[in-house]
Amino acid sequence: MKTIKLQIADSVFEKVFYFLNNLPKDEVRIVENSEVEDWSFLEKEIQKGLDSGILAKTHEDIIKNLKQKYA
């Protein structure tokens, strides 16, 4: 098997995923790169919280605390 990396716009992600998911399972295996996506999503959510002005911690403090807790 060969491995490829795709960067897909949100607008077509569902269509591409549907297509790949319907190919024969013994010929295509979908491997999600969740590490990158998880941190990216988390950073965006933290930034939304910081922009709201409710929390006094900095972005760096939050990430540092999360890494200490879960790493």
C-alpha cells in the first residue's frame, strides 16, 4: 500500500471522505492524522475563549497546563 497526505477544503471534505470510505476495505485504509487536528482544534477553541474576555490566563498558560496534565 502507498500512503498519501491530502489537504482538503472543508467544503469538499465530506464528499472526498464518502468516496474513500466506499472503496473496497481491503484496498483502502483511512488513517486520520488526529494529533495535528486535535491540537489545531484545541488552539482555535482556546483562542475563542480568550477573545471572549472571560478568562484571565494567556494562551501559553492554558497550553502549558494541558500539556502538564495530559502529556
